[in-house]
Amino acid sequence: MTEGDDVRDGDLPDDLTAAEAGMWQAFRNGTVYDLSSGDAHVDDPHGGHPWGPERTVRARIVCWLLLDGPPALAGRVSSLKLAGVRISGTLDLAGGTVTPYLELRGCRFDDEILLPEAHFTTARFVDCAAPRLEAARVRTEGDLHLPRCRFLGGLRLTDAHIGTDLLLNQAVVYRDRSGRSIAADGMTVGQDLQAELLESHGELSLRSAKVGVSLSLRGARLRNPDGRFALNAPQLTVGRTLYLTPAGVGGPWQSGTTPARGTRIQRFECQGGIRLDDGRFGDAIDLERARFTFTDSQQLSLRRVQAPELRFLGEEPQRGGVLLSGARVVNLVDHATSWPGPGRLHMGGFAYENLVPQGPFPLTRRLDWVAAATAEYNPEPYERLATVLRAAGEDEDAREVLLAKQRRRRETLPLAAKLWGYAQDLTVAYGYRPGRAAVWMAVLWAAGTLAFAHAPHPPMGSGGHPVWDPALFVLDLLLPVIDLGQAGQWRLSGGWQWAAAVMILLGWILATTVAAGATRLLRRG
């Protein structure tokens, strides 16, 4: 009997090997067909121990069962469940509709797996080894599971549609000829994409991908040091949270849970750039304890992302940059030690509404954070920080930020304007410390009163004149516009004339700076 014969009666084809005949009967019975030896070393699908013909089935027989297999035995549901099986030849299900349940555990494929445009209910490949999985535009009604699998030539899921969950936990994927480990541009996942403890050697590409609930890369290690990106995911949409956080290892596998105390931790590590530009995240982007290793030309790019919360709690990258230009978040949760230094942080147009620092983050460090993001003077980051502090009731800190903005601006001005800026800073701190005006006025008034108490002061005319009062005289000199009836009644000569002129000039300078500061405060209010 050949593949073209009618097998609807369930009879075994004549050309099957013993291993294939056993698989055929297990398919009709819906049971697991296990060819494992019981020796963990021999049964390791990723090891080098050869598997002979007693454990080998042909890929075309597997395809025959999945696409046009025999009916199930009475009271059974046909399904293909293989364990410890070697599959020779190319498993080609391209464009096919696979109705039976498919689960392969600890299997070894001699050649690549071809699933483009295939349609499955649920497909599970667990701890399998294959040269490559090609599954562009594949569709599943349920899950696609690939945990602990190893693909030496890459994994392609471009424009795939996964009905519920995609699992890549503990998978190991090496680059293909284009330098990508996982190509999943335009992929849609109905619920969760879990790739915890994933090892990716090449570019993980998720451009324009959509994940219905959460995307977890807890404990993953992404390595593409010589390429531009290790994670390239612009326009990524995640319904809830993107996790680039630690995972527990060495204990019972509990995906998506916080590791228990005492559990050995593996951090998320990335060697190569990360691009999440224009991404949309329903809950948060979580970078807790993430570790980044960049070259000078690589970056963590979060330009124009939108999320209710950004948890920027990873280690400071020693090289490369962090781009937040145009990003919009509600809560910025961060460590003072997580941010890169001057010239490597860019925050133009970065909008946040609340600051939630974890650990000490004094205002001086926060000002250094803003200064690091503005290699050239830009008022917007200072004004954003002041607005957030004022909304949190930290009015004094908000004034300090705006004062720092004026001082930074002063360094860009020509010499005359710079000197005028120093005068405003010295007298009233650009209007943000108006109490200084009273102090300066009191000091000048007291010094002038003591000095002019010894000045010769013949009256201007022979008519009546008020009683000489050095305190009122000095105050009349210091207060512009206001006339207390003292300054024009006495004739001074020599150095005392110059002293009076200095008092008038200082009074005008003080009044002008107070007015400029008051105008600035009113304009900000």
C-alpha cells in the first residue's frame, strides 16, 4: 500500500518501518509514542550521541499522519505525540491544515521544519533540536510552544498569528544567514509571549509585532555584539507589560512569577542595541536589574514610546546611549545609579507626570540627570522637572530647578547679558529667592547710614530744610521713584557725591532685578 491508497480503514501501509508502524498505531490510539532509551545522556536531543534506525521515522510519514492520517480507534481522538524520536528528511507542512493535536518532546530533526502558512489548532515542540524552523504566516487557534528547543539556523515567525500563547522559554536560537536569530516582524500573539531564559545569538526582530497581554524576557540573554541591535522591536504593541527583568533558575519552573527568596537569579542581559521606538505598552516597561553591554554606537532607544509606567531600574550602561526623546509615561520609577552620564542620555520632549525614585535620589543628582541629557542648553527638561515637582507639592525644589535652568542659560549668553545674569543671580537668584532683596537692602541701608552719619551736609538753600537724618537720606537714595524729601535738601561734595551716586545706582540695580524676578515668577504662575 502506498500513500495514494485509501487508508481510511486504518490499515497499516506496507512500506512502513517498525518505528513508523508503532507511530501509526499510537496516532490512531491518541497515545504518546516514546522511543527514549532511559539514559539521559543518550536521549539528549542536543547532544552528539547517534540515534539509529530503531528511533528514526521519515518526515513524510509524519506529514501523512498530520495532513491525511487514518481515523482514530473507537472512543479515541487521534493525535501525534512523539518523544525521543529522530525525524529524517524535511518536515514540510507548508500551506497545510493540521487538525490533530501535535506534541513532540525531546525529538531530533535532521533537516529544517517548514510550516509557512500552515494552520494548526495547537502545536507543541518541547526540548527539540532542529537546524531551523521556518514558520512565516503560520496560524494557530491555540498555543505554539517551543520551550527548551534549539535552532542552529534561526527561527522565522514573520506575520505569524498565534491564537493564545507563544512559549520560547529556555530556547536557544542561533543566527540565520541574515544575522537574525528570531525573525517575528508583524507577528500577532493573542495572549502572552513568554521567552524567559531565552538565549538569542543574533538579532531578535519583533518589528510591528502585537502581543495581547504580556511579553516576558525575564532572565533572557540576547547577544548580538557585532550587529546594530540585539532586540529590534519598533512599533511593538503589548497589551500589558514588557518584562526585561530577572528570572529564577535552578528550581521548579514557575513562569511569570517573582522568584522566591533564596532562589538563584539570572538577570536579563543584552549585548547589543535595543530599539523599542514608537512602542505602545498598556501597563509598563520593566527594566529592573537589567544589564546592558553596548558599544559606543549602540543604544537603548525608547523614542516616542507610550506607557503608564517606565521602571528604569537596571544597571547603568558603561558605553552607548539611552534615548527617551518624545517618550510619554505617567510614572517614571528609577534609580539614581541607573542613568548614563553626560552626552549619553537624550530626553528632548520626554514627558512624565510623576517621579517615583527607588532609593536616595537627591535634587542635586536629579539636576545632574537633567544636565546629562542636555549637552546644549534646552529649557524643556528643566521645565518638565519643575512642573512635576510643583504638582507633587515640592515648590522649593521646583524653584531650585528653574534657578538651575537660568544658570545653565546664562552660559550661552554674550558677555554683557552674562554679567547682568550674574547680577540677578547674586541679588535675588533670578527672582526665585526674593528674600535676598530685603537682605541686600538692609545691608546697604545700614552701611550707608553709618557712612553718611559722618558726611558734611550743608543745606542746599538758605530757606527752611528738614532735620538731617542719615538713615532717611540713604533710604531716599536707595529707593527709586519714591521721594522722602531728603536727597535734594543737602549739598555733598568730593567723595561723598560719588558715594551718593553709587547708592542711587545700587538702588536702581536692586529694584530692576527685583522687578525682573517678579515678572518671571508671575509669568511662571
